[in-house]
Amino acid sequence: MHPVIEILRARRERGDRDDGHRVALAIEGGGSRATLSGGMALGLAEAGLSGAFDAVYGASAGTINGAWFVAGDTARGIPAWYRPGVMRRVTGIARMLRGRPLVDIRWVTDELYRDVVPLDWSAVRSSEVPLHPMATDADTGASVDLLPFVHDDASLRAAVRASTHLPILGGPPVELAGRRFLDAALAETLPYRTPLAQGMTHVLLLRTRRADDPVRPPWRSGDLLARLVLRLGTPGAAAAWRDRYERQLADEEDLLGRCADTVHALRPPAGSRDVGQRETDETVLRDAVEVGRAVALDALGADTSRARRP
């Protein structure tokens, strides 16, 4: 059994985190593919592990899943991924034909999570397990933890938007605390490096890419076009994009090598159905949530701790 799993199971059994370890939950995004990590977060909550982590770090749409997790409301929030009409409202070519961004995350944070599936932003901010939304600095290309910039519900919503804000397709960068930010995945696709650098001893990483689906270099023509467009207004993002594939390869090497004992990844099973980043089919999205949920429950088991306590 991996040390991270042992620590989490022991914490669940005892009902506390007093073991000298610092364990982070790190959640990958990937657009609609984040239904998989959302299902994993749901499974962790069902397994009785909501309070077993010292912090939660989210990259891209993984930050949305992290917000529901720390708010203690995954059972209501994660199914919003496959709620009828939601993803068709969030993304689609028709939006661009009307002169709008291809992906509309502002609608998610400011309307969907207010009027349709309300997210208690205050509960996210006041959680004893802090949420660290990660993003990419549009001017430097650095991976940035946005938690220090969150001081009220409005800045939290802005941080979530920044973490999930696609370059080019999502419109101009999100401004927060006098800086400009874009999607976290540009600089830190798998958000495990920042928690380790900030003193976490272990990380449970929820991944949305199968082990039999290796990272691939970007399509050359599209890569050159993206670099050109990004360089015009967001030079840091252009640099992050240029180096992204090499960083992804380095991540894979680290997770199998120097970080193998401190970072444990949960992944969709080999051969499971592909989920596109812009997937809108509710059946596909629902199935992906269930796949992720099953992965987490299989890894960590049901919460039987209450039955053992007097």
C-alpha cells in the first residue's frame, strides 16, 4: 500500500490529522475531463476523507472540484457537471460565432453557482482545509498560488475564474490583485509541485489522463499559431506554452522517480472511455463522474471508522 493511502486511512480511523504529516489533495482539471477528478473527489468524500487533508490545490477545472470538496458539498456540486444543458451553455463553437469566448467560466461562477446549483463561497473561504487555486501569471509565465489574494467571496470567485481561464479561447486574462492570470495548466498541469514546495510532505493527486494515454507534443501548426497569438498580449503565457510539453514529460518522470514515495496518483483505469476537453454530452459526463468515483472508493474503501468507535 502506498504511504499516502496508509496515512489517509489512518487519519480516517483516528478521526484527526495529528501525525506529523502534511497531506495535500491536488486536483487536475482538463475542461470536461475534470468530470473524472470530480468523481474522485466525490468518492473521497463518500469514503469519509473530507477532513483528512491539510490543504487542497486545484489546477484549471480541478479548482472547481476542489471548491465543492472543501465546502463539504460534493454530493450536490459534482453532478452539476452533467446537469442538462450546463456544458452546452459553458462551451461551444456557436458562442464564438456570436463574438463571445468559446468557454464562459464567468457564467459558471457568477450565475450557475449562484442561481442553479448554489455554492457557498463563504464556506469555501472559512473551511479548515484551505483551497489553493493555482493559475499562470500571464506576464511572467510562473505558476502562482492565488490563495494569498483571496479576501472575500468576490476575490475567491475571481481566483477560481483565473485558475480555469483558457488563453485565447476564454478571452482576456483575469485580473486579480493588480496582476493578470490564465489557466493553471499552462504552468503546472499537475498541481503537486507547489504543495511540496510549500511544505506538504505528501500529496494525493487526482489525475484525469489515463496511464495508457501518454502526453503528446502539440500539433505543430496549432502550436506555432498559439505561440504567436499569446506572445502578442501575454508573453509569459507564451513562454509557459512553449515549455509545457517538456514540463509534462518531467512530471511523469518525477512521479515515477524522486516523488514516487510522497505523491500518489489516482487515475482513470486503462481502456476507459475518453472524455474530450470540450465534451458536452451529459451521458458521457455522468459516466466519467462514476468512473472517477469508483476509482477513489476502490483505492480508499468505505468509511467504516464510526462503526469501530465507541
